Amino acid sequence: MAGWLLPIIVFGSVFFAFHEQRTSTVADPPNVILVYFDDMGFGDLGRTGAVGYQTPNLDQMAKDGMFLSQFLSPQAVCSASRAGLLTGCYPNRIGFSGALDHTAHVGISDQEETIGQMLKKQGYATAVYGKWHLGHLPQFLPPRHGFDEYLGIPYSHDMWPNHPTAKNYYPPLPLFENETVIETNPDQSQFTTMFTEKTIDFIKRHQDGPFFVYLAHPMPHVPLAVSDKFKGKSEQGMYGDVIMELDWSIGQIRKTLDELGLAENTLMIVTSDNGPWINYGNHAGSTGGLREGKGTSFEGGQREPCLAVWPGKIPAGVVSNRLSSAIDVLPTIAEVTGAALPEHHIDGVSIWNVLRGDPNANPRTTFYYYYRRNNLEAVRHGNWKLVFPHPGRTYEGFTPGKDGMPGPNNENFNFEGGLYDLRRDPGERYNVKFANPDIVRELERLADEARKDLGDELTGVEGANHRPIGKAE
């Protein structure tokens, strides 16, 4: 048992490690491309079992780099996940929970530091194309948070007058260029192509580098839309068509890097914000057998495929089973670019040693699953996951919808919780809590540490280290 305890991360020591300021510089700083899909499931790639379509470019990326099989989103919903990705923090630490819409008067705080802001200090040109979802008012938009260029939508593209269950609740969907609305209700079938072409144009204009592009594709979130290039091309219908076009996007970007001679000095990471919205049926993705989906703290909601490629730096064709998360992206980019970490506390750890192929690297041993109302719903340590009793979303027991209309689900199901051995039971089907009391006690101890730090409304614990979400002026 003592050996099992050795890798445990102690909050205090991690705090000081996160605040270590790097003084080294990188002679030839790499370009960085970060691609974030929306609602893509763990089983939506060819290499993870996709049926009815192929993803040759994503599969080739895995062959040329590393596939992270135990990669978790910060939270299983749009805004919170993106907040965690760009700041390196658990979303709850910085006030994010759930998804913002057009009525929100809050957004990313000026006190936080995004990847864009961090890299601007290093002389990087920065851009974000696609979905932002960290606040739609001017003070929350990308140009105020470290990005030179922005073309995209401020929140999910189902937040428009044609929402299938809330007709005319939302105003016309705005398309922003920097802080100006240049169009409303744009043609969503052109989103994947438009944001890909903008990314390629930015790369070409800044090929002398260094540059950072955050390509946040709105797809395959509903409503699904695809260009004529891929319409009707898959055997799986519209969802397969959309994934094929997203795969094309990855291929176009990598082709551009090769043509410009930039591939060997570019770190490219591709993942997704959360799992599939299962009750949309044939317009939703696959969890690959993981339990539940979007909006849940089970693996189907938060485990995402993650691909990373950097020729000559990241070994080719490697699968890493080390635990990691999107909150680890910021500190990893900081390490490879020589950038200083934010001065305030963050929760991410650099996984660069994992990516470069060190077989002994294991920087993250613990992860906390928070969701709505700042509830700590589960804790993972190594391959063990302890799920606490909590109310939450379930898709089980309902018939999924079809062709863009959602089916029913229960938003307040009372989960009993349990202990799961994810090595043998990735689907979280078999509760082994009573057979492993020592492990339960240790995970409960870790959970108590998290509650003291971040709080937990279900147990009435107020955390000591929250930072407030930004509020409109």
C-alpha cells in the first residue's frame, strides 16, 4: 500500500512548483497550433473505432506523433472546458461552471492569463478562429485576452433563433471579426472550411514565426452542418460527413506546414472540449463504450482523444496511457516555449516529459471532476476513480432523438456513486468500493483536500482559493 501512496501530489508542494518562474530562453521557439473540436466523442476517430467513415488525417497524425488515451477535459461542458484549457485552471477555481449564453453578464476575468497572453509576452503572433464561449461582451472577447486576431462566434451555434427546443429564444447568431459583428446567422455549412482557411492564411502570413493559433471548431456540436465537399460522403449520415470535413481540416493545416517547411518547428495538439451529446442520437458521436456523455463526470463526458505531433521532438506512433488533462496544455506550452507561468496559482502540470517519450514521466497522478453548482462529483488517482453520490445528468433509460431533434434525458438523476478500476472497467459498470476500503479512504482524503481548496456545495464546504469570474463593467 505504501508504494501506491508515493506518487500522490501534495497540494502545497504543487503550489510552489507551479509558481517557479522560468528564466531560460528558447533559441528557436516553436510555433503552436491548438485545435479544439466541440462535442467529439472518444470513439469518433478511426483509430478509436469509428464506424461508417474514415479519419485518415487524424489517424496519420497519431502515426506521426503521440495519442494520449487518458486525457480528460477540464469539465464536460463548453464554456467551463474552454476556460480550463486556456488558463490551466480547474474551471471552478476561476468561477466557470456550465455554458454561457447571450444573456450572460460574466466572462473570463481580466485577472486570468490565457495561453495567448502568455505567448504574447514571448513575441508570438496570436489568433483564435471559431468558437470562443468565454463571454460575448467586448471586455471578454479574444482581443482583450491575448489574441491579435479573432474571427468566430461568441458562444455555441445552437444559440440562435432556430434552436430545436427553444425557437426564437436566442437572437440572431453573431459572427465577430475582432470586436465587430460582421454578419448574423452566417452559413454554418461553411464554418469548418472558413475557420480552416483563416488558420492557413494566418500561418502563411506569420511563417517567419513564432505564432500561436487556437482553432476552436464549432463542429460536431449540433446543429450539424457540412460543406458540399463532404455532404453525403459518409455511410453514417450527417455526423460522419461532419467528422470527415474536420479530418480534412487537420490534413490541410498539416499540408500547409509541410509546404512552408514549418512542420519540424511546430507543436500541434488536437483534442475536444467534452464528450458527445448522446440524446441527439444520430447527430451525436460515440463514447467508444465509455459511460454517459456530455454534461456528466463519467468518462464518456470527459475523456477525450488527444493527439500531439512535433517531428523530431515527439516520438512517432506512441500511445501514452498517462493521466493528463486540457488544464495541462498551458504549462506544457510554457515549458517548450520558455514562457513564464502565470504568477497566480494554476492547476495544470507540464506533460512535456510524457510527450517527448520519457517512459518514467508521470506528472499528473490525480484529477478532480467538478460540475454544476461547484460540486465535486468524482476524484481519480491513477487507475482508480471514486464517484461520490450526486445529482446529475443521465442519458440511460431514454430513447435518443434523431435528425437534429434531441431525445429526453434526466438532468437530476441521483447517482449513488462507487469506486471503479478504470484499467479493467473503463465503462464504470462495476462498483468495487466494498472490496477496496483502503483505496476508498485514500481517495476520500484527496477529495477532502480538494474541497478545502475549491469547495463543494453538496457537502457545504467553502473553498479557500476561488478567484471570481469576470463581470461586465
